[in-house]
Amino acid sequence: MRHIIRPFAMVLLVVASLALSPLCRAAFSAEPQVVDGIAAVVNTEVITYSQVRELSAPREKLLRSQYTGEELQKQLKQVRELALKDLVDRRLIVQAFKKESYEIPDHFVDQRMHEIIRESFGGDRNTFIKTLEAQNYTLGEFKEKEMESMIVQAMRGKNVKKSLIISPPKIEEYYKKHRDEFTTKEQIKLRMIMIPGHADTGNSAAQKALAEEVLGKLASGAEFERMAQVYSEDSTRELGGDWGWIGRKTLAAPLENVAFKVPVGRISNIVDYAGNYYILKVEDKQGGDTRSLAEARPEIEKKLIQLEAQGLQERWIASLRAKAYIRTF
């Protein structure tokens, strides 16, 4: 029986120490299931419906608070299918681990158990054991699940090249296509006066004349805040037309196009939109700056390496599926 090589073991320890494993979380949140049966067969191993429900239970609980009726059933079906797929993949990975005659030393698992007790139970082993008992788990069963989780994480890490290199042209291409990711959110501090057109009463001409009169007063030095309190008829009238800091997609497109082009401290011309007349003032601006390629390069490289690693893992899992007998029910 071969032992795992040291680098492989180190990857396993690092990954395992990041957080409480999904299996552990599922064990503590699983809902009791009355009906059981075979959900899938992976080579010679069986996956049961209760195992699927155990893994999907936390997500199902959230879905039940968000949906009802047919939509709930649709969402539940999807989350259970994803849970089954994950369980099938895990079985394939563990089987590949065993086929390679690897093993994980017991002290690795014991160390992980100590971490769980320390981080999630304040170091109280008795509370940990009582929690397992309340969930109908023995310590041995829980350790077995943790062992499986460690195997899966370690095997995934083992089958990804440790020295992935992303070429400069790929980094530059990503930067050009995703410049918005490296641009800070653009915002403006806006005040607005809205004068309704009253087209239904035939007073639109008079209302437009009023808007022009207000614009003239502003041009002559009248305070925008005071003019808004007197003439504006939108919800910010009492606030002097103050909209505060807003980003794009807040205003209707015709108003946004004007607002984000007005220089700081300046007042727009009259904007005729949807039968009403608007006057905008931009008091301040922030954001909208784009990091250079040199500044963004480390972040892009890290992201592309992660995507490449994910692709390698998916192809590896696909190769395991292609060689296996898998039947779902």
C-alpha cells in the first residue's frame, strides 16, 4: 500500500483546514428522511436517496423559504440533481484514490477532527459528541465522511498542474474584454428639478415656459436647492431636489445620459422626457477610473489560473465518468 507523497499530503492539509467541510455541515443540518432507496449505482457502489437529501438539505431549506408550488418543485428537482451529480463524482474520485493504492495516515484525520472541535465547538469534545449523537452519527461514521472529503480535495489538487502558466497575450485579451471589472463604479451626487408637463390639461406650453423661467433664475445665480423646493414636483422636493449619490441604471436612460455628462458644479439644459421637464445639477463625481493593465495583471493571471485549473479538474472527472458504469434512477 503506497503512502501519499509529502507534497500531496501538504495540499490535503491546507485544503482541509480552510473551513468545516460540506459533509460536516450537511451532517449537522440534514433533515430526517422517511423514504429511502437507490438513487444511483457507480460501478459497484450504491448512492441512496437519503444521501442525496442529506447533501441537498441546507439548500432545500432555503428554497422552501423562497418558493412555493410548481416553482418550488422545479427548484428542488434541480438542487437534488446537482447533489446526486456531486455524490457520483465523489464516488468516482474515491474509487480512483483506492485504485492508485494511496492511503491517508490516520493522524491526518485525527488532526482534522481536533481542528473541527476547536473551531466549531470551542474545544469541547463532549459537545461535539453530543451533536453527532443528536444527528444519529457515530464518531466512526463522521470520521469516515471527513476521510472521504479529504480524499476528494486531495485528489482534485493532485490532478491539477502545480505550475500553470498563463501567456501574456491571454492576459491582455482578458483585460480588453473585461475592462469593466477593473473600473471603479461611477457615481454622481445629483440634484433635480422636475416640472410636470400636464399635457392632459393642455398646459404643456405654459409648463415648459415655467421650466425655462426656472432655468433662467438658476443661470442668474438662484440657489438650486431653493428653486427645487419652490418649483419641483418630484419626491425629493422637500430635500431641495437632492438625490444623493447615485450610480448608473438609477435614472431613466435619457436622464442618465445627460446627468453623467454634466460637469461637476454645472446645471443641465432642460431635458424633455416622458412629457415632463427636468433640470439637473451635478454637485460631485467619483469613480469611473480604470486600472492599467500592469496594475490588473496579477489579478487577471490568478483568475485565469483558477479557470484553467477548474477546466483540468472537469476534464479529469469527465475521463473518470467515461470509464465508469453509472446508472441513475
